[in-house]
Amino acid sequence: MTISVGKVKELRGKTGASIMECKNALSEARGNEGKALKILQEKGRLTAMKKSERKAEEGIVEAYIHTNKKVGVLLKLKCETDFVARNQEFKELAHEIAMHIAGMDSKDEKGLLEEPYVKNPLITIKDLINEKVAKLGENIKIDEFVRYEL
């Protein structure tokens, strides 16, 4: 089955996976984009599992203050290298997780990982992190967070 370049680019835009990964997933799914997405997600989970044992010693502290100025979050998100810590996608991930914590009143790291992501309830925070692990190629961990509320 021939897979069009347009379909590969569209899937790559949605997932951030490499062109070859997208092409292979589409080939395996016989052109079905939904099945290809599931294939890539499963490969991402496997990648994340392999990287989960690696040390995450670098990272950033993300601060989020809700627009009502009554809720704030400090989040320490860790990765393996300073290079990834400076990456815009890693910074956006930290911001998204901090925003989620503010909105969902998350209590601890373990519970947070299992919560449905507020912007896409079909995935958990763990799934969101695993997508970035697969894309950025490094282990990413929530080290700690604090939520303040008046």
C-alpha cells in the first residue's frame, strides 16, 4: 500500500514522531490514521518504560498563578540534560502540568499521574509525559509540586 507524503506529514504534525516512524505506523495500519496514532502511542509507552530507569537530574521550576490570583502552583519537572530542560516543548509541558494541578487540586505525584488531563480527558498526565519522553528522547519526571490557594 502506498502512503501519501501528505498523510505522513499530517500524522507527524499531530504526534511529533519522526517521518519514518509515521510512515511505518501508517503502513502497519494500512493507511488508517486512528490505528497509526494508537501504534505510535504504544511505541511511545515502550520508549518511556525503557527510559524510566535513567536518572533525571536536570530540569526546571515552573510557576503558575491562575488569573483570579487565588491559586498558584510551583512545579519541579526533571529531565536528563540541560539541553532538554531549555527546550520549548519541555517548558510547555511544565506549564501545562502546573495549570492542570491548579485546576484539578492534585494532592500528590502518584495521584497526579493517573488523573485525566484537563485539556484532553482521553489521556492521563502520565500519558502526556510519556508522549514527550518519546519525542524528546529523555526520561521526564515530576519531582515535586506545591499548590497554594486562598
